[in-house]
Amino acid sequence: MCSAAQHRRLALILLLLCASAAPAQQQLDILELSAGANLSAVSQIDGVLITPRWSPALDLLYRRDNFFIDSENGIGFALLRDQPLHLGAMLDYQYGRHSEADRRYRGMGDVSGSVAPAVFIEWEPIRDALDIYANASKAVAGTTGWLYKLELSGGLPLTARTNIYFDISSDASDKNYAQAYYGVAAAQATSSGYRTYLPGGGWSTLNAALGFEYRHSKNLALNAQLGQLRYLDKAKSSPLVAADKNFIAGIYITYRY
């Protein structure tokens, strides 16, 4: 089973292969690399966490015509690329978890990450200013569960070099996924000391962040953001969740070719 780090390396290899295959520079729509650190409940090294923590972050985006490789959203194909409404399919990745990475998971065992075929829909009512995105992915191994994401993002220029932006996203899942990450089976209750908890599907998290971008040049920018993670519904009631509100943050340098 591929780990999260192996998935990122695979995306990088595919990105470089596709970039080298481009016959002419003008046909390259987007090639973007972001590197930094984030305070998040999803770590590229340790997978899903209950308690957000700082970890390195590396994101790659390659888009050419209708094809894309995105280390956040997978490898896929978009329809109606030049229209406000985009539809498409992709091969995504659902993160696993390592019980030793978060004390809230001690005694709970590991969960394997999995490749997850997905479909998505995206609407840009105001191009480059407001974006609404949703996807649904189904893991082929590990939890074999459905994970759903809804995201609203937008931005506003302040000066020629600075912008502010916001990002609001929420995750929901079926009972298989919810049980794997927020539930406590009878055997896990014995090994961890938590009470048995068998959640159903539903909304699990809400992330809201406000960001600031300083564009040093056409290609290079610095981004910083601060926000809050909230656990919702069945996730909030889980004995694994110590606090239903947590700070999230990030700082990145982005190079766009």
C-alpha cells in the first residue's frame, strides 16, 4: 500500500514526465510549486490527525489543456475547462493514519491510505475571484469508504503586489470512513481505554481560513494564512476528539512557471 509520502513522490515523477513531454512552452498552462509548513489535521507525512500540528507541506500543480496533476486533488481530466462550470474525473488519494503520530490515536491501530477514484464539479461564477468546488471519492482499500468535500474560495486584490483570500471547506463521509477515523470498535476500546463509539456517516469537519499573499514577482509569491478547524456532528461526539475547535495556519513560498 502506498504511503502519503510515496503518493507525493509519484505525483512529482508524473509531473516531471508530463512537463518534459510538452512540445512547446506556450502550450503549458500551469506549472506551480508551493513549499512551506502548515498547522493542520492532515499531514503529508503522518496522514490524518485529530490534533492539528505543524508539518512540512509541498504541493505541485500541473495543468495542460483538460489534463491536470494536483498533489492535493489527484490526477485527472476536466471537461468544459474554459467555461465557468467544470466537470471531471480523477484518481485521488485518501490519507491513512499512524497511531503513533497522534496521542489521541494511541491504542487504536493504524489505518492504511488508499487510492480513490473520484468525480468533481467546479463552478467559477467570478473567474479568478470566486470558486465553488465539490468532489466525491471512494477508497479501493483501507476504509473502502466514501469521502466528500465541499469548498468555497475567493480572493481580492489590495495593491499591485498584495491580495487577501479566503478558503472555507467541509468534509463529510459514509459510516465506513467515519468509523475508521472517529469510531471506537469493541476491540479498540479494550486496547485504548476509550468507550465504544460507532458513528454513522455525515459531516465531520469545517475549515475556515483567511490568507494574505505578497507577490514578489510574476513568478514568486509568499502566502500566509490563519484559520480554524471545527469538528462537526458525529466526529464532534467522538471520544477521540478532545477539542472541537482548533487553530490552523500555513506559510508557503509559491513559484509559478
